[in-house]
Amino acid sequence: MSRILSPPAYLHLQSVAPVHNRYRLYTIRIETSNSLAGAPLIVTCAWGRIGQQLQRRVYQCESLETIEKLLLRLLRVRLRHGYGLVERGEGFPDVEVLAEFPVVERMRVGQLQLFGE
């Protein structure tokens, strides 16, 4: 894994399948935290239906190796669930599983056509 650069260190993924009424968004953001002495790196994941309020989970990581293991685990699950890569910030670590994600176009809330959404 390469060194984390200054912001933006983020990743946006989407899984869209209108036939299954699936419009999902998953984001990962990596930030440094000066306020937490034991956890210099914070990984925040947000997920949910596009256009709806997202759920969030925050991970406190001690090292870049810990972040690499976490990212591998999270990204492998998203890949199995059919997510595609929408956008990657320049500072996001180079995780080899990212090469397996298809690149997809971002779906906006106004593009949802099911049931008058």
C-alpha cells in the first residue's frame, strides 16, 4: 500500500440494479486525527440508498498496516456485492483489489425512476 497523501483520501462506490430496486452508495474516507492520542488515523464508512440518509461507522486505526487490512476486508465485500468504482481521491491508498472494480458513472438522486422517486 502506498503512503496516504494529504486530503482528499476518499473512495465512492455504487451498486445500481433497477431490476432489483437496488440503488446503493458506499463511501470510505481516511483522515488523520490530532485529538485522539492512541488513534492517529480515522476511517469513516458511510452507506445506504442513494438519496437517503446514510448510516456511518468510524474505525480508529493505529497504523497504515491496520488500514490496509481493513480496506481489503471492506472492499472485497463490496466487490462481491456488485459495487463499481465511481470516484477515488488522489490520497486514497493504492489497494490492489481496487483494480478489480468496474468503473461506473455516478447516479444522481434525480435519475431514480422507480415508483416516481
